[in-house]
Amino acid sequence: QVRLVESGGGLVQSGGSLRLSCAVSKSISSFSAMAWHRQASGKQRAFAASITTGDSTNYADSVQRRFTVSRDNAEKAVYLEMNGQKPEDTADYYCGAADFSWRYSWGQGTQVTVSS
């Protein structure tokens, strides 16, 4: 059983930056991929970004070129650097770990609010 704890959320002005962190209780090399999803109020949870064991990254069109996902195997952590934030980025952000059967475990989330 893996435990994931997100941190770094908060209130930021439009155009600003935040860095989310995800602390993982197990070696992240034991997962096929790590991902960030987000859920805005009244909407379904949606994919934001992911990174594989081979450091291949993938982004939702809405965050492409503004967000950067990275991982630190030694620190057992995953990060989401968010730049040029927009009010529509306001959401709860969840860190997920996919095993090699692509089953995800999720953290409790961290809230991000972008003011206009």
C-alpha cells in the first residue's frame, strides 16, 4: 500500500506560479508512472500531467507549455511546477501512482485557487 501526500497548494494571482509536491511512501521507481490530476468544483476529475519511469512526460492541452512535471527518485517525490496560472486552473490537485498494471493510487489532494 502506497501513501501519497500532496502539498504546496494555495492562493495565487493570475499569471503567478506555484509548485506542488507529492511525497511518496515507496520508491517511485516501483511505479510505471506518476500523474497529476485535478478536479474543479462541480466538474469531473481530469488529467493534467504525467511522467513515466523513463522520464517521458505528457500534458493536457490546457496546461501544455505552462506546467512542468518532474520526479526525484532519491527524495521519493514528484513535483508539478505551474507557471502562468489562469483562473481556470483553480481546482483540487491530486497526485497518483500507477502500478505496472496501470492501477492508480491517489493522495488526498491539495487546493489551488487562482484569482483574476
